[in-house]
Amino acid sequence: MNGLFEWALREIGFDVMRMCAGVMRETEGEQQLGNHVCLLVQLDQPYIADVGFGGSLSEPLPLRTGLREDPPYRIELYEIDDGYWRFSERTGDRPSVSDFRAAPADEALFAEQCRSQQTDPASPSTFRTSSCSHGARSTLTCPCAGAY
């Protein structure tokens, strides 16, 4: 979704940079880097634009430490170690976390992660499709995951 969004933003004249993000890097480690694309858009200041992560960012998020309430989400962005930023969206007790550096994406890493997410039977993305709208998320998982 963010790839298409990046294309659309560029087509209408925005300065956009693809970045490698790592969903669940906090708990699963460095191998998570590159499993998600997020975008940095230059306006009056840098903004995070991410239409592919859950559904919380209904508008761009300034690249600066802060907390924002976008009901039903609580969004937090802050710097962590080694030049990384942590994006967190929370609904109730359930947080979703992604780490990224404000630097151009490693396209080779994206390609490898994409292949892995599509073909590895252990991948949570294999045989799964998600549909998101503001305030709701639904996921359909194939009962025969890994059978092919």
C-alpha cells in the first residue's frame, strides 16, 4: 500500500523518501528490518506517511518525539538507540510497534524480505490478507497455510 501511496505522492509533486522499517523489531530483533515500508515526506518539516501500518495514521505525523491521540489509537513516536525511531500505535492494551531510521531504504533488503514474507511458511503474511479501515481491522487466514 505504501508503494502505491509513494507513487501517487511523487506524481503530484511531493518529495518522498522510502525507508526500511522493522515491525516487531523490539521483540524479534534485527531480522525484522525491511519487513515494512514507511515514507518520509518533506513539507514544512519531515513527516511520516504510512497507509500500510494498521490504520492509525489518518494524517501525516511530524518526525519528532511526541504523542498523539487519534481515537481509537494512541500514537507515539520517539528516538531510540543507534539512530532509530520507534513508531507505536496502541488500541487498548494491544500495541503495534515499528522501528525505522530516517534514511533511504535498502532496496535489496526489501526484496529479500518481500520474497521471504510471500514464500516462507512461517511468515505471518503467507496465506493471509488484511483489510483496514479507520478504527477497525479484519484479517482472513487460509486454513491450509503451508500446504502448498
